[in-house]
Amino acid sequence: MKSNIVLSRYVINTINSLPENERLSIASALAGEMILGAKLTNELNPQEEMLYSVIRNFIMRDSHEYNLSLIHI
């Protein structure tokens, strides 16, 4: 990956506020995708998939905005 991944305080707080089993499942799926390029969502239950999707969208948005800001420096 040639761009930065941004985990904002909001994202971290959101993940940390989840029950432990969901927190571990979602964090593993996010790390698997963002670091390793693997899709692990098939191992999430429907509720975890929804949370994963929302959190992933926040990460992608924040990362995109940050990477754009680097271009305009």
C-alpha cells in the first residue's frame, strides 16, 4: 500500500467501546484487510459486519482526507 492509514481517536474509541468479542473480531478483520489485504468479513456475524462496514468507512474517509492533505502541502 502506498498511502497512509489513519485511525482517528474517534475510530479507536469506537472500537474500544465494543464488547471484547466484537472488538477483537472487528479489529482483526480491519487489520487483516488494511495491513495484509485479506478479506476476513466472512468470519463476522451480521451485527459485526455492519459495525465493521461503518468503522471501515470512517477509516477510509479519514485516510483519504489525510492523504489528500499531503498532496496540497
